[in-house]
Amino acid sequence: MDLDLRKVRYFVTVAELLHFGRAAERLHISQPVLSRQIRALEKDLDAELFLRDSHQVRLTRAGAQLLDDARLLLASADAARQRAHQASRGPRRLVVGFRAGIVVTRALRAFGALHPAVEVKARRVEWDDQEQLILDGSVDLAYVRRPVREEGLTLLPLYSEPRVAMLPEGHRLAGKQELALTDLDDENWLRYADPRPGDVPIRTIEEKFESVAAGTGITLVPHSVAEQYSRPDITYVPVPDAEPDQVLLAWESGRRSTLIAAFAEVAADLPSGD
């Protein structure tokens, strides 16, 4: 039996919230209807997905596996829907994502010169949505930085660049020519990739600026970010022994697009960082 995507969406909502009442509210359906849909999905799969009692809802092993697969399945379905919608509107279009500090202008111009009939647009992506925007079709491909969740993606390494410490003005290390990681051992690091309970998530370079300038903590950023973004209350100091930042071009593995292939070829042929 084919999977009903509506039931799968219901399942993902319950699995993420682990609460049928709140999931029903988010989905704008009644809780009994949601419960029936989940039971129907369990029957379709011949597998119990949740363990329920009066105190909590937990995923079974089958439920945890389905959650991993369902996110990719739904993202692929959304992407197919969006691509069909775009195709119905006429002229071909390519949307290229990019992270802060990565200049894509030269690649866009080179691609546009080879494919003048294609509308090419650039869209900024962040560390926490770079994969999802590719998988759901919001961008066709993107310049991303590691770490990258690789499932469902094809990755083309382009180049690496050194990283520098972002410090507030007046910091004890701000006047140094360069630093070692050990010089930063006692510093308070911003936690944006794995925030603790109560932390305000940091997503953008602008939010990093505000946190560092306020003395909340320090962080490392790619050299290209330091070149493009400057503020009088922020200082950058090279850290040669920090792991280099890696830039890759990423697109959905299942896509068979001549435009994506053509853009990847153009991007790979450009000098590093262009």
C-alpha cells in the first residue's frame, strides 16, 4: 500500500511534539481525528509508531525510523510540488542559495552568460536551514558551509578558507597579530549550533555581532565574513591552527536537472572563493 502523505505529515507533527493535543491544534484538526489517522497509518505499516500512556507519548523504534525517513520524503514531495508550480509559470528559473561571506556574483554572471534565457536569483541561507531549503525546493542548489547534514544531498567541495576569532572591542586579545586556539581556552563561546536550555538561538552574522559586541561571548568566523562585515565595536584576529572553514555546493541527490549540472560546472571552474 502506498503511503498517504497526509497521514505522514500528521505523524511527523505528533512525533516532533510528542503530544497529541498540541499536534492537533497545530494541524487545525480535532484530537480524535488525529488519533484515528495515526492508528490508520500504523495499520498501513503494520507497525506501532507510538507508546502512549496517561503521562507521556514516546516513539517506538519503528516510529523513530519513520521520522527519519518521513522528513526527507515530505521535503521531496514539497520540492516536486514547487518545481511543478514553477514550471507552469513559464520561463526557467534557478535559485542559488549562499551563506554569509560567500560571494556568488561572478558565478551567477558566468552562468547567466551561458544561459541567457534562464532567470537566476540568489537567496541567503543560514546554518540551520541550508539543507532544508535545498530539500524542500526553496533553492535549487546552495553554497553551504560545514557542518552539513548530508542525507539526501550531493556535495561538491569548492574551497576552504581560514577562520578568525570575532572579539569585542577592548578585549584582552584584540590587539594580537594572531592567536592559537589555546589562547581562547578560558573564553565564553557563543553556543548557536547546540544551544542550552534558556539560550536564545543565534542564526545570523548580525546576531553574532550583537552578542559579541555585548560581551556575551566570542566565536570563530570564516575569513571572508571578516572581510565583508566590519564594525567599530568588533575586532577580528587570525587563528591559524583553527580548522579551516569548508565551502561546498549542494543540491538534492534526486534532482536530474541540466541547469544544476551546468551551474555546478561553472562554480567548480572558478578560482577559489570567486
